[in-house]
Amino acid sequence: MNPTIKKVLDLAIQAFIIMSALYAAFQLFGAFNNSEGSIILFKSAKNISFEHLVSRRLYALEFWLIATCYIIYLGMRKKIWSLD
């Protein structure tokens, strides 16, 4: 495979992963924000609905899953792209 194509594909994969992580972080801290104003719930977690709490937890799980996959991808990137 052409080295330029490999580099473009690698950058595209990284951009997609970063955009996915930013989307999950926005949903977690922007769209499903706390009605009392602070980003972190602390004691106000008792005052929000169950659906709201579950949505925040699912987006947090999605964010950490994406971050873990990105770290693994960065660790294996040289090995992946050297295969021919």
C-alpha cells in the first residue's frame, strides 16, 4: 500500500476517534448537564431523574470506551501499518 494512503487513512481513523470522544464528552457535560449548574453531580444526583442519570452514565461509559480504544490504537499503530 502507498505510504501516503497509509498516512491519510491513519489520520482519518484518529480524527474519527477524537471526534467520537468529543461528541460523547459534549453529551455528558453539555446536553445532559446538571440543572443546578455544576458539571459534576455530587449530592445533586439524588434530585435528577433515573433516565437522566442512566443517560449520563452511558455517555460516560462510551467516552471511556473510546478513550481506551484510542490508547490501544496508538500503541499498536506502528505494528498495524507496517504489515504488507
